[in-house]
Amino acid sequence: MHILEIPSFFTPYGGEFCLDQAKALKSQGHEVRILSNVQLGVTIGLKGFITLPFRRYEHQRDGITVCQSFQRGVPMVIRWNVRRWVRIVCSMFEDYVAKYGQPDILHAHCVKWAGYAAMLISREYRIPYVITEHLPLMILETEFGKAPSRAWQIPLLREAYETADMVLPVSEELVDDIACYYGKNYKWQYLSNTIDTTFFAYYSRQPREGRPFRFCCLADYYYRKGYDILFPAFRELQCSGADVELHIAGRGTDSPECKSLLSKDITTHGLLNKDGVRDLLYQSDVLVLASRSEVQPLVLLEAMSTGIPVVSTECIPRNLRIEGGCTIVPVDDVRALSEAMKQVMERPIDGRKLSREVHQLASPEIVGQRLTTLFNDLLISAK
């Protein structure tokens, strides 16, 4: 099967879930490539805005060919930027077909705007398209305003959902969460994202005796991730007499604003690469995430895959709430988070069992097989 992955965003702005699924599908024996147009923002990455290539080119990422373009966004001109982004993706697809032939199926990541571009390409070339949805409600509210909204984007994106051959939300709850914008008049199946369970393999931790208990948080520093709840919860835990450390990492965690809020025994590591993330998990006893809105935070899966439990909030989906490995507290509740952190310190954990359960949910083998079955069924029904 010839599959083309189209992410709505990609490196340097994340989107590695697209690469992970491309690798999972390639491991099943398929011909898989990624077509990526990234809109660069001058206010969020001036260096990349200036230095990244101005021409289209191809490169390899972990054995996957990426057809790459970087678009310079014009600040505050959203509609024009979107139209240009979609035109570039459609033009890149023409070039792709001329070189590699027409794919059997298009796999877009996020309807905004890869799913919409996939719809336009599908109409012209009569290729089935699937949308995997990752974006949480809080991100949509930032752009569209709270529902009910008359934002110009919504009818376009709703149409892309309704005409897709299948929508794959990465959690079941996401369908209800975003129905206020897109409705439910579309075909969908829940399918977990994949993580590299071989890379984030089980690792036996150091004995806890004679050292502080180590919590970590791997999340970019912004409101949705709840650092303003995590920090006072950690201080409450310290005040109770617990010998604990907190290590944080992510974009912005080494910023002056974040550092000004740090207290004793909180260490920031800034933005880490994949190896750095694993190293920090291997050095930690528990991961804690105080988020206010999530769809399927992969860092929780990565942590549990290495054998440590997680503490998080009610916003995370049911599929992540693995018994014995995940403790849930209300959103925006400092006291409850602190108490849960204290309790998990005292609870025995079967890390190997936890790691095996994550493998059955999100390993490349499992997700790749499920995608293969789904795509084959869609191609059969399209004939």
C-alpha cells in the first residue's frame, strides 16, 4: 500500500506523532512518505524563520522520506496564511505524484489544516483520505472563541470531517469535546497514537532509600499545562516533610518567567531531545502532569512504558488511565494534586506489568496493524 502522511504541523513545532505513525506503517511493509509544509512564525522562532530553507526539498527522518517546505507566515493575517498553506500543500502534492505516483490513501494529521487540504486533493484525484485528530478543545477555543462560534474556519473544517472516509480521534472523549464546533455527522473510530516502546523500554530504577523521591514533569511552559498548580502542590508536599525533588523540562521551562516561580529542589532542564526525555524518565520515580486540557498526552504513555506511574488530571482520556499506573485528580486542585503525589510515593508499583500494558495500547506494532486493517478496508469499500 502507498500511503502519504500530511501533518498540519511538523518540526520544528512538534508533530512527531506523524513520524511515529509513518514508521509504524512502514514496518508493516508499506510505502510511506510525509509531505510537510510548516508555517514559520517570526514571533515564536526568529532564527528558524530566517535560516530554514526557502526552497522545497527532501530529507530523511528515521528512514522516512519527508517532502519539506517552510512557509513564512504573515503576523495577524490568519485567513491569507491558511489559504497560502493549503495552496502550497496542493502544489507539493502535484510534484509528489509526478515523482512517486499517486498514493493509495492520504493520512492527514489534524483537520486544521491538513485534513482540509486532504479533502481538496481527494476530490481532484479520487483518493480516500483519513484524518487523525490530535488537537484538544482548549487549543480550538483559542483560535475560534468559545462555542457557539461563527469563526470562518468552522464550516470548512466541518466539511472536511463530514466527507472524510474516516476520522481517527486519539481518544473517544475528543468526539464529544469538539462536537460544539464540528458536530458528529462523520464516521469515526478511536485509535491511540503510537510511541516508541522499544526506545522507551522498561528500566529498573535506583532503590529509593537514601535519596530524595524524584518527580518529573515534561511539558512546555504555558497555561494549559498547569505549572501554576504543580508548583504550589509540590511546595505543599515539601511542607508535609516529604524528601522530594521536582525536575521539569519542556519549551519555556528555562525562561525567566518560569525560573522566577521555581523554589528549592525544583530543577529545570529546558527543552530536551528524545534521548534527554528518556534519560530524565529513567532518573525519575513518578511523572506528574497538571494539565487543564489534553487529548492524549504521549509523555504519560512514555513514562509508563519505562515503568513509572503517573499522576494527572481528569482531562486525560480513559484509555490512559491504566489501573495501578495512573492516578487522577480534579483539574486546578492544588491540594488534591499534592495529596495524590504523596500517596503515590507510598504505593508499590509493578513497573514491568505497566510497561507491557502500554505496549498493547500504543506500540508501533499494534497501532501499525490497526491502521493497516483500517486502510485496507477503506480501499476495498472504495472500489
